[in-house]
Amino acid sequence: MKAVQKRAAELQIQIDDVYACLGQCAGCVLAADERRVSNPDMSPAILDLSVSRLKEHAAAMAPLKRVNVTFGIADHILIGADYIVDLHRRGSEIIKAGNPEDRQHSAVFFTTSLVGKPSKVIAMMQDIRSRIGDEVQLIPLVVLDGRWIEEAKFGLLWKEMVLEAKALFGKVDLSTNLSVDSINVMSPVQLVKFAKDNGFDEVTINWAPTLLNAPKTLSENAKMAKWLLEFDALAQAGVEQITTSFRPVIERTIDALMCTYDGTPPSLMSTVTDLVPETILKSIEIDHLGHLLPKFEAIGDITHADRHGMQNLGHIAEAPIATLIDQAMPKVARKIAAIHAKGSCATCKYSAVCAGTGFHIATNVARLSGVGLGGQGNCPHVAFGLIDRIAEEMMARHQERGLVA
């Protein structure tokens, strides 16, 4: 299989250049020691190589419909305006190499907490905006620690910065890391209200169990699943016009797997050999050391990284991205298949959907950590309930349209 022979409509890229953060989100994939740094974690040489490889990769698939480049994982405003302006230039080069048809929805994102003295943060954002053009959007991706949602003083100061950022950049997206701590202090209704009150349109929910944060992300699976289902219901009902990211990911995967559904569950192996390579081709992440990672989007981004008990695809110094993907795919396929060959996953009707979305990574963490391993339908975590509801709703819609018996 040659990865470059496939044509992805949308290319999603993340470059993990900054881990510095003042936050303490219990559901963050980063360890406390990683967040204490004060400089970019990615060296200039690895950043240069990353951009070069990604431009090559985007150009090989051009023309694309959309290309989005996110510089993550943590707080870029701690590094400074000059650095962010330079990232916008580099990200813009990658986007232009992909020649996207939809320029309006192709953008460079940078993660930030927007935590700091408002006058200083606002002055920095104004400086950044004055030094970038309008050809490629730059969008702040703001990370919320759910434990702060009821802090009145913090909320007022934060709102001032968010609204200024939206005025400057046109759009500001919200992201939050789910943990047992956060869902116990932040209800879905509170999050939706907070997002609307502060001018956000999109809310990305990140639920990314790691071997280190497993006690905080996998220990109350029933409660976590209930929270996610309630949030999804609010978004579907159009409450405050908030949309979320995980339903479209699950719907796209179900649709791709079940478009020829005849009552027989889709094949896990066909998913692993057909859908997963295409997913990896168009959704990739490069960590601070230069390792290439498949970036799945089960509930927010989750990767094949050491912190999840998974192996990366190789180092970008070794070969072009498409070559690394081709070389690694047999091992990736075997790993995903092996994860689903055990326990309740072996007989679950949604194992192929898990493989296509990335829930298999959470399953791997649950088994290696021994935390949780209990969810609806004997699922190791939260996937079954979410997928089951979305699949049933999709089937009902198809039946109403006469597409299925």
C-alpha cells in the first residue's frame, strides 16, 4: 500500500512545540514536570525539519479541501509574541503547500490558557495581530481548566481577554480536558453557558487517558459517559448554538464503515487495513523530539505515543512522512487488532468503530494501568454508550429517509 496514492480531503496537523503551562488540569496528557518549562520544547532544528517534512507531505496530497495546523500542546503566550508570529508564518507555508480549496476554514491554531494579567496578555495579542497578514487565519485555541469555571473574579478577567482575542482574530475556540475532577465541578450545562457567555462557538472536549493520568480519567467511567452524553444532547438540541467535535468524528467513522451495512457488524480487519491508513495519512502529530504520531480524534486528540502505551511511527529525520506511514502500518494494524481481540472488545459490535476513531488507545491505557475497566456494555471505558446512541440515531434518520429497511 502506498500512502501517497490516497487523496485525503482534509489534512489535520499538530506540532507539539510547547509544553509550558501554568495550569494544572488533571486530565492533561502532560506530566507536571513537563509543564514547568519556560522555553519551547521543540528545538529550532526539529521545528525546521518538521515544517519541511509537512510542506512536502501537504504538497504530495494537494489540492486538498482544508488544511489546519495546530501548534500545541500548552501555553504559547508564555513564550512570547515573536515566537507566535514566527509559528504563523511557518504554519501558513504548510497550508499553502496543500493548496486548500476552502481557505476560509484553513487556519493556523496556537494553544493558550489566556491566563495572566489582562493588560499584558491583550497587548501581546494586539502586537501579534498587527504583525500577521490576512491570507491565512491565526486562531487561538483556548484551554479551560474546568475547576475555574465558577470562579467569579477569574471569569470576569478571562472574559475580557477572550472577547479581545475574538475581536482581533475573528474566532476563538475553546478546549477543555475532562477528568473526574473537572466533571464533578463542571456540568455540561455550565460548560455550554460558559462557552456562550464568553463568545466561543466551538467546544473541543479532550478525554485522553494516559498511563500517568489514568486514575483521574478512567476511575469513574459511568459518570464520565453520562457527562459526555448530556453534553452531546445539549449540542444536538442547539442549546446556545454550541457545536462540539467528537460527534462528527464518530458519525463520519460510522458512516464510512456502515454505508453498506446489511445487519452484519463491519469488519475490524477491513477497518484496520482500509480506514486507519487513510486516517493516519490525513491526521498526524509530531512530538517535540520529532517522532511522528497518528492523531486520532475519539474525544479530542489522542495519539500512538509512549504516554498512552503505544509506539510512534518513526522519526521524521529517517524518511518522508508518507514513507514512515507505509513502513509502520503493518505493525500499527497488528497492534490495533490485538487490542480488540481481548475481553469484551472481541465480541463488541462497535470494535471497528473504536479502531477507526481512536478509542482503542483508551482501551490500551485502561488495560495497562488497570484503572477503570468498567463501562456500559462491559466496555473498558466510555465508548460503547456514545457510539451506541449515535449509531442508533443515524440508523433512525436513514430509516426515515428510506435508505435502509
